[in-house]
Amino acid sequence: MLTSSDKNNELFLGIDGGGSKCKTIIMNKDNEILGTGMSGPGNPLHGFEQATHSITESAKLALADAGLAHIKLDELVAGVGLAGVNLPGLYEQMAAWQHPFKAMHLATDLLIACLGAHNGSDGAVIIAGTGSCGFVCVDEQHTIVGAHGFPHGDKGSGAWFGLQGVKQVLLSLDGLVAPTLMSAVLLKKLNCKDDTDLVEAVASQKATYYAQQANLVFDAAELGDKVALAIVYEGAEYINAIARTLAEKKPPRMSMLGGLTPRLKSWLAGDIKANLAEPLNPPEVGSILFARQQQAKQSAQ
């Protein structure tokens, strides 16, 4: 007969922390998702305290959702995939965190997305969410394309599209580029009456804020707005270039995921779209696959 501790050993937490949100699932040995939890941003690049708080909160919410609130976090092994930890300094900071779990296996959000999308097998992923990047794993060799962060990188991401929209609206309001449908929509959305109000509203805002403005760019482009179309074409071509660079590694599968995917995918080149396979699992499942792999390696030593 299983004891409570034995049962807990069969449960894993899978955590996916990105620039906009942190999602956690709790899964049993039969790969059934028992509960999910969602909290705030989980990218330590935008704040270590915020990231660790989001990780802990989303894990507690997943346990509560599963009806397992009586189980403590220190009884469970967690796979934790985070944006930002591809930077060595942030990886070391997160790895040194006095986490609340029985064990924590830390990976980049890119690796867990790839593991999830291809059910633990080799493959490539294009991430198009708050940020953007590409990742490929073939024969245990990992290659990252992009992932340089906003605003200096992450072209073709939600944050990039939102920022470009804001910039072009300001230029349009000054009469420096053609009028755009985005102007009235953005001013209304942000409760601004002119360019000065708009500058005040967007000054010093983070990537997540700009990502929230991305949809208005696609809305305008789909209505034929030339200014918005130019933005969408530029962003889509960057994602095409990522896909072609990843394809050079000859991954058996390639998937696209992230919150912007439904809006952006249709704008990609035909050959790129034809080569994209649906992700088999979300990144948080990839976190659990990673944690199980690491636990197995430790047991084998």
C-alpha cells in the first residue's frame, strides 16, 4: 500500500515562466494533468523577486486546483523552465534560489518548449510570445537563435509589434508617415487625446505592456492599413529567417508556439507554414519531461 509520501513521489510540478505569466501544472505518473495554476511574470530578467514569487504562487494554485492543497511544495519535485535563464548570470541566480521544492530542475523556457512540443524527442521550436526566438535540439546539441531580449532584440515578438505600432502612430500624428487606422484605436485604448498623452502613457513601459498593444497592429493590417502591413511583413520575415536558420540543423519536427502564434502564423512564408507541426504538448509538460530525465540520470549515478 502506498504511503502519502510514496504518492507524492509520483507527482511532478511542471513550471513555465515567461515575460507575461507563469503557468504550473501538477501531473501524475500516468501523465494526467491534475491541476493548473497561473500567476504573474516568471522571467527573472524583469525581477528576481517577482519571478520567484510567481513560481511559488502558481505552484500553490496548481495544488489547490488539483484538490491537493494539503500537500506541501517541499514534498514535490519541480521542473522549472524560465525565460531569461539562457543568460548565465540569471541562471546562476535562479539556481542559487532557496526554492520551496523537494528538488528543482532548472532549464531555459526554450528547452522545455522544445521537449514539450516534440514529446521529449529532437526537434525545433519558434517562440512568438511577449518575446521571440528559435531553438533546436538535434543529437543533444542545442542551438538558440535570437532570445536577446526587448527592446534590443526579440524582433517579431508581441512586444516588438506593440512598440512598432506605438512608434508609427507617433510618427503619423506628427505627419511624418501616412495616416494609420492604428492611431485612433491606440489613443482610445490608452485613454489619450494626443501624442503628448501617448508618450506619457508609454514612457518606461516594459515588454509585457507593449505586447498588449500587438493585436491592434494585426487588426489594422488585416483591414489593409499600409503602415500596419509594413510592420507585420517585417516581423513575419524575421520569423521566416529564424525558421530557415533552424531548418539548417535538420530537426525532424518544427513547431511554433507562444501567444502571438495565432495572429502571426498566417503571415509567414508558405514553405515555412507547410513545415510547421502542431506542438504535441505545452511547455509546462516539457518541464516535467525534463525533471523526469534529470531524476533518472541522478538515480543512474
